[in-house]
Amino acid sequence: MVVAWILIGLLILVIAAVPVAAVLGILSFALDEIHMGGAVQAGIGEIVWDKSKEFILVAVPMFILLGEIMLRAGIARRMYGAVIEWLSWLPGGLMHANIGSCAIFAASSGSSVATAATVGTVAYPEIEARKYNESLFLGSLAAGGTIGILIPPSINLILYGLLTDTSVPELYLAGIIPGLILSGLFMAVIVFACLFRRQWGGTKVETTWKQRWSTLPHLLPPIALFCAVVGSIYGGVATPTEAASIGVVMALVIAALFKTLSFGMLRDAFEGTMRTTAMIMIIVFAAIFLNVVLGFMGVTQAMLNFIRDLGLTPVETILLLVLFYLLIGMFMETLSMMLTTVPVVFPIVMALNVPEFSDVWFGILITVLMEAALITPPIGVNLYVVQGIRTRGGEFNDVAKGAIPFVFAMLAMIFLLIWQPSLATWLPNLVYH
């Protein structure tokens, strides 16, 4: 009942448009006062300091800065133009370029919001120019942006690793195959929709093999960044945090080569990084304090006992958790959803004692569930990001409707991961075990 009241309190405050960090802080202090007379508050400084000095957290602002530089240096715009040449022959044309560009950009930025905003800003003018179905086109941008938290490097996987003491390099490897499969499922949705309604696919992009080959140099910067960041981790050269700093330096070099490096660009990139990092970190620390309070209250153990008493099989337990996340994902922002629930849910999954349902596998499963939350109304963050780039305006429902087919693709990915956990664990097992 306490868990139920906590969730109800969360939903009421979120629906009331209270900032997420404030929501978590209000709940933490209220629960501490009610159940423990404010005893935990005395140690809040030590609790926050203990977590804030984690070296892995330095990677978060680094990856955010990397995405900011890629956006402001024009790397993303050139990349999108190149992907158009290679993927626009498929039914759906530029919508495949949306998915492909998001996948490539995600391999450098690590943020879903940054991915959706960057690719969306570049792609949006093409809707009217080539007569695409606006709703489906916008949905492809919102869905494609979610890949940013699955394909490495991923900020969310870093935070999951911090919360559960799971290897971040293993999580990064585990996200590659599911990320590529999910991108393929998104493209399959577009092909099916445009074969069903050919007019949704807009006017065909005319291109030649000569034009395709000429655009390859524009794909090299993001690919080089991915290889440098991820390659340095698995080559044993750098930790994830050090690899993020290598990526930032490389992005600055690329910006200089493109002659887009300037003090104005750097100022804007630093300002955007500071704003985003501050938002993420205050949510992280508020969620950590809430988790400590819940731990003292015995909520985690109570949840374990409740699930055990239901007598469900391991697969039924996982399906119950999937349903739980799909429901709360409609009303909670993904980062706060992960930070508040993982410390409670993770022990439940580990207590199942199923070797296939490992900590790495669960990290990928919950990331895909968070991706679904990013495009599920009414609180789907990516839906609002894409709505925000619509310079001509329009109804929010247009974006929400266009994203619905891609939610079903995510559900398919979730069931694939439950049916074949090796999709997530094969690559890290091959490298590390």
C-alpha cells in the first residue's frame, strides 16, 4: 500500500506540472518525516556527496557536450544529407533517413532528446517540400530519437550501471545488437505504412551512384567519433569517462576542419551542456535520496516479498514488470522513472535466479521500456521535442498518432528480448567471458 501511495503521489505531482526534481524531493522529505521523523535528512549531504564523486558521472556532461558540438558544428546536417542519398530509395524515402541518421547520431551523442532535436531540426523542412504524411514523418523522428539511449554511448546506461553496479562497457556492448534490430523494426514500420498508403511516402528523391559516393565523407565524422569513443573503451585504452573526453576533443578537431569552430559556437555548446547537465544531476541526486529513504522504510524487501507471494514464474514476473513500466511510462519522465524504480525492481529480477535474466540483460530491457515511454503520451518527452521543432505549428496529436506504430515495434523488441535474452548478452559474453 505504501508503494501504491508513493506512485499515486508521483503521478499527482507530475500531472500538476511540478518539476521532476521537486517531485522527488517533496516525496523524499515527506516520507522521511512521516515514517522516520526526519532522521534521514540529517545525512543528506553525505548521501549526495558520496554519489556525486563517482568518476563515471563525469561522462554525463562530456557526452552532452559532444552532442552539442556535433549539432552546432553542422556535422549532423551534413550527415543527414549523406544518409538521404543512401536510404531514400526505400518506400518512405526520407523517413528512413530519419531513422538511419538518428542511429548514427546516437552512436556519438548518447541522448535521445539531443538526437530527436538535432535530426528533427534538419529534417522538418522536407515534409512540405516533398509532400510527406506529416504525422508519420514526425512519428519517425520521435521514435528514431529514442535510439539515443540504447546504442552506445548512452547516458541512461551509465546511470543504470551506477545504480546497479553493472559494468558500463558490458552494457554498451549489449545495446548494439538490440539497437540495430530496433532500427530495422522502425524502418519496417515505415515500409509497411507506405506500401499500404503510397501517398504517405512523398515524392521520390532522385539520386545517382556518383552522388551517393560523393557524400560518404560526410558520414565519416560521426563514424570516426563512434569508433574513437567505443573503440578506446574496448581496446583497453580508456574508461567510459576518458573515452567521452576523447570524443569531445575529436569533435572540436572536426569542427575546426569544417571551419565552424568559433568562440560563439563554443559558448552556445557550453551553455547548453551546463543547462542539460544541471537538470539531469538535480534529478539524479533527488532520486538517490528518495531511494535511500525507501531503503530505510523497507520498501524494497516488501516488494520482494509481495512478488514472491504471488507465486509467478520468472517469465510471468518479467511480463508483470513490463506492464508496470508501460503504465507508469505514460505519466513519468524516463530518467526519473529509471532512477526511482530500478533500485526497487532490480533486486526482484536478480532474485529470480535465472542466468539468462542477468543484470546486463535487464539494463537493455528497461532501456527499451524507457524508449517506449519517450513516445507514449501524455508525458512522452520526445513527442514534445518534435512538436517544438514544428515552425509552422500544428496539433500535438499529430505527433502522438504518428508515433503509435513505432510503439508496437518497441513492444516487439521487448518480447524478442524476453524470448531470446542472448540478443543482449551474446556480445558482452563473447568479449568479457
